[in-house]
Amino acid sequence: GQQVMQIPQYQHVQEGEDFTTYCNSSTTLSNIQWYKQRPGGHPVFLIQLVKSGEVKKQKRLTFQFGEAKKNSSLHITATQTTDVGTYFCAGPRDAGNMLTFGGGTRLMVKP
Amino acid sequence: DAGVTQSPTHLIKTRGQQVTLRCSPKSGHDTVSWYQQALGQGPQFIFQYYEEEERQRGNFPDRFSGHQFPNYSSELHVNALLLGDSALYLCASSPGTSGGGTDTQYFGPGTRLTVL
């Protein structure tokens, strides 16, 4: 079955440093979504990418969807303590209409 | 505009018992999905309800069942609880306009289930 994997599993950064998490799918995705989950909270939708090679920005966050639509990345410029949390990518499972989530990358930011 | 709500917030059960978790979707949403999130892992899809029918199901045993009411609220039932069922159970709603695969999931705060 479809698998979605993320690396790294954990990342410690100093405040102000950049951060990148990578997402890889075993199958081509029609779209990919990114979510953020703060400690003790629930996943919150960040963005959806649909087109091959698409790049979207949200302030300090840059999201990319690979040309083959099998991988994606999230890059945060100049991290802040408010960026702390776990970032998940998720793609539609097979031809169905539910999401398969990656294992997430937990970001910790030292002030 | 209320977001997704879930009850209860926390629940402690013992092995073999059954449990019912409840979810009210975001206003205007008619599709409800349930996810199980074990500690340190990503959410795992359990099933999705649309028009009071189970539309899709993940890789979970029949001990997990659900229901959707005419007002779009939903319940998740788990029978014969096992220790491994301890997790955060998340409900997510979506407008269901595209069949779910590309719909943004709006998650509720979750129910933390502990099985002793």
C-alpha cells in the first residue's frame, strides 16, 4: 500500500536558523497537504499543493511539490520559538478519498 | 462559527470494555473522518462518513465502528478494548465537495483514550 515517509524525525535548531523537512511518497500523489501540530494540540492545516513543481510561500514558510509529484518539502527561514511543533505531510491514499499521513518531523527551537 | 468539537476530552477504560467518542463537525461541513494518533506518530485513517454512510475505511478491525447522524455529527465506537487502542482519537470534518481526497481536513481537539 501507499506509504508516506518524512525525514528527519526530529530536528533541534537554534532560534534564527533555517529548517527543512522532506516528505516522500511511494506512489504519485494528486496533491499533498501540510499540517502543523503544536505540543498537546491537534493538526492544523497549513497548505495544499496540487501542481507538479509547485512552490508556495507563507511568510517564512516555503512549500515545494516535486516534479514527479512523489515528494515535497517544507522550509522555514529564520525559525522562531513559535515554530515549535510537529509538521506532517499527507497525501490522498491510492484512488480513495482519505489522507495518508507521514510520521511527522518534530521541530524544537532553542531560544 | 464553531469549529470541530469532540467529547469527551479524556477517557480511561480497562481492557475488554467498550467506548463511544463523539464529534460535531465544523458548520457547513457534511463529511466526517476519524483518525487514530498513537504517541509520536502521524494520524492513521480509521474511516470516513458521508450522508450517514461509511464511505471509506482504513486498515482497522471490525471492533471499530461508527455512525453519522442526519445533523452530520458522528460517533466512533470501539469494542473489546485492547491496551494498544490507547491513543489520541481525532475527528476531522471537510466540506466533502471533491470526495474527500483533496479536501482540507479540519481537526477537532481530540479525545485522549487510555486503556489500562
